[in-house]
Amino acid sequence: MRDEAGHVIDPVHGFNAAAPYSTKKTCGECHEYDKITEGFHFQQGRGEKPTPDMAKRYRWVSSPGNYGGTWCSPAPLYRSLAPKQNTNPRMIDMTSFDFVTATCGNCHPGGGPLEFDREGNRYDEHMKRVGMNPGGPNGLDGDYFKARWSETGVLEADCLLCHLPEYDYKGRNKQLAALNFRWAATAGAGLAVVKGSIKEGQPVTVTYDTKSFGEEGEVSPHIVPSPRNETCLNCHAKPDWKKKGASYSTRTDVHIRAGLRCVDCHAAGSKAVNSRIRGEEVHQFGKGDDPGGHVRDDLDNTVRQCADCHSDGYLGAPIAKHRGLPPLHLDKIACQACHIPQRYVKAAQVQVSDVFNPGPKIDPPAKHIWTFYDADMKYWNHYGELNMFTHDDQPTDPYRPVLARYKGKIYPVNRVHSAWPGILEEGKEGLNQPFMKDILKMWKTYQANPSNYPDLSKIRDDNEDGMPEVNRPEEIDALIASVTAFLADTKFDLTSRRVVWVMDDRMYTSGTEFTTLEKHDYEASPYASVHKYSHDVAPANAALGAKGCTDCHSPSAATLWGAVVKHPFDDNGKPVTEPQYRLLGMGAGPPGSARSGKTA
């Protein structure tokens, strides 16, 4: 093992035994570190331009990924990355340093924006070289404002995070919370006990376990070439539960039940299916095409497709016959639409960020501004449940996916609905958002003393589900007025800016005046995600059509006739719905129905 200077660490012989190891200098001795860290898991959108849609809509995004983009939440409000150059500290939300501590670092493998600033400088070295002050304003630079990189070090790409099955994620995250960035990989690998805290001003010490080393001072950890499913799920299980109702279990997925691994479909390196990502040590994992995610769109559909296995029996897959099914169905309907007829774990169909969610066990506190409703439009304390349950404890809450047309085919999706306070900037396209922390503080200030922002008392629970919701004209006006007053009171620059309220594709300037925003037909809102379903696939005998055409082509079949949420709340707090076939553009009814007068 080697430290950041490239010096050998040999605790058996007492040489350099107090230094944390450097993944870059250790693994990079033999492997192409720079090539590996070009992967989108490491970069998270750094250096990419927003898509045309994002650039037109989102005034706060600077990339399509979590770093500088729409973060990890399916809808606003959420943290926004500060621009590189700033003139007012009040207008700085999340810096590159904050990106690590705002829980993003808990899953990010290091490298990319956790190692280098937006100009390509390694953070800790650059701070020392130009004489920046740890914790100081540092020229209001969005990478260095109040940052302590010169003390904490950076997070180099941690190879063992994916390639060591016994990796201690909690141990690593404990170091991140203590701002012990350069020591995190050593603790995560379980090679040493790390004590102390940069955050608390305590010296950080490393005590290696010499039992992990050979007689010559070398270390030989249990490294595997392909990450296990549990490794992938360490980061993907919880957010995919929220966004997609994903379970990834033998109970819900025929592929996992058959023993397939994530990397069998999401292959990388020399095993990649697609030539765009194939190459020794290339770490661009095969990816699909999700309308809710736009990191490296140029690599869309490099994942192994359904037909790759089910047309030739690869890995023992049954060859799909589809006897009697008109070819038009296969041309117009994605495999998932029939083979994922039901979800077994609830997902967040609605996220509102305009009221205070008093649910228990929500952490960190800023997430009290997020209120979720499930596919049945019932209030769901998602983050409270996450802090009580593990992925293995997911309750069964079956529901029928929404079907939507995306790029010429029908897919099962989760169309997330949203409601949030926005900021309209004079003469500029799209919308901005208030800071998440500001809306939280506004509500906390009101709760401490209702004479502060008293208009908030007008926002009530109209549908009696236990949660207030903004839906009536007087409630919309109350929220707009309160947010405007709070921002003005706290010296937020409102020059040429106006607070609005947004629900799905409607931007309200008052409780009775709104503008309809452009969106794609498959979207519920231009400011909320749409997630395709591709996992938790049912066996063939449970697919739509297994019992005949009437699984879909019957007025009694919910597949095309079931209700789909159009807007989350009407004036009474009830959801506004429409038949599924209308969302699919079948205005007169599904083919073969009595209303359409057409045959399938």
C-alpha cells in the first residue's frame, strides 16, 4: 500500500504506519486510474452540459447529474450547486465541499467532483498552493467557499468500495461525517482503526491491524472482479424504492430469482455488451434510457436488452415465442409494459415541497420539506420509514404501473407529480427555486411563533389525510406571500425576481392566475422525473396477455381503462384523474373497445 505521496505503508515493520492509504497511488500503480474515473458513476455529470430541456427549464442546473443537476430527489425543492463565481454569500446554497457532506458522499465512490474542482485542480493541493483559508469565504468561489479541503483532504476513487464484498460502508460514512475525507477509504477497507475528527478539531490517527498484512508488509484483500448485487444495492436500493418502488428481490423479480447479477445486464469493461463502452478497465456501466436521468445520454441503451437473452437463450433464458400476438404489439409496446403488470412495493407518485412534513424519524431535518404520496395518493412518510426499516423490510403495497409513450413505445412508468414554490426571473427562460433550507426555516419560524408569516395558517388539510396541502386559491396566495416575505426578510436578492407556485405543468402567479408550462406527453410535470420500470419483472405466465386479449382490450380491464392521476389536488384536496387510454393518446377509447369502434 502507498500513501498520497507514493510512499510505501508497512505497519508490520513500522514504516509510514500512521498514514492513511491512497487508493490512487495504491491501485493506480497497476491500473489506469484516469480511465477508470471517467465513468459516469465517478463524474456524476461533472463537465457535462445540461440537456436542451434542462437548460430551458431549470435555471439552477449546471449539469445533467447529481453534481450540479437535479440532485437525487425526483422533484424540487432540493440542494442546488453554487456557481463557480458568486458576488453575494446569501445566494450560495451547496458548494462542492457541501456536496460531500450533504449525504451525496455516502454513495459517491470518489474521484471526479470529490477530488477535483471545476477547473481541474485537486482541491486540497490548490487551497494550499494559493493560500486559501480553511472555512473562509475564499473569494465566494463555489468550490471553496467555507470549504476545508486543505485539512480534510479529498476523496479519491475508492476501488474497494465496489470490489471488496466486506467493505464497511458505515465506517466510511462515519469518517465523512467527521470530515476525515482522506482517511475514509482506510476505514472502509477495514484495514485500520481511525480516530479523531477534523470537524471537531481532534487530531486524526490511524492504527493499522497488522493481522491484515503479510510478513513482507503487503496486503491481499478479498478483491472480486465483478461487484456483487449487494454492493450495487448499497446505493441503489433506497432511492430506487422511493422513485420506482423497486424491490430487487427473489420475491418480486424473476431474474434475481434465477440467480442473475446486476453486472450480467449492466456489464462494463471487456465484458460490456455494447462497443461504445467496451474496453479493458473502462468503467462505463451499461445503462438504459430513463427519462428521469440524463447523465451521459450518449451512452443510453448500452445495457443488455431483453431480446439479447430471450431471442437466443443466453444464460439459459427462455426464448420468447409470443404466439398469436400481432407483430404491431412488439413494434409499439416495450417488453416491460406486459411483463411488469404490477409493482409490489409502493413508490412516491407525488412529491410536494411547499408544506412542513411533521412525520417522525425524518433525517436530515431539511427533508421535512418533502412530503410524499404513494400510487394510491396516500401520504407516505418515506424518509421516516427508511430510518426505521431496511430494504429487506419493504412492505407489500401492490399497484398497477402507469403506461406512457416514450420514444415511440409504450412503457410502464412512474410519472412523478410535484408542487413547489418557484422563482420566476424577469426576462429569463425557465424557473429557479428557493433554497430548501429557506423554506424549512420559514416554516420553523412560523411554528415557533405564528405571528411570523401568519398567512401560513390559511394552509389546511382539506382532504383530512393528516397532512396539509396547498390547493385552494387562498392557500396559493398565502404561500407565495409568505415565501416572498421570508426571502426579503433574510436579504435574499429578489431584484427582478418573483415568487410563484408550481403544480405539475401550471405556474401560478396568484391563486387564480396560472400559465401552462410546456412538457412532454409522458411527463406529469416538466419539473419532476419520469422513471421507466425495467426491474422486478414477473414470470411469463403472469404477464399481461397471458390470459388473452381481454387482459387489456376490455372495458373491465384496468390496463387501459383504469384511472391515472392528472393533477394531485383539486380545490378539495382530491386527485384529478383521467382514464389510462387518454394518457396514451387514445382519445376515443382503446382499439377494440366499444367507444373506439376500431379493432386491435
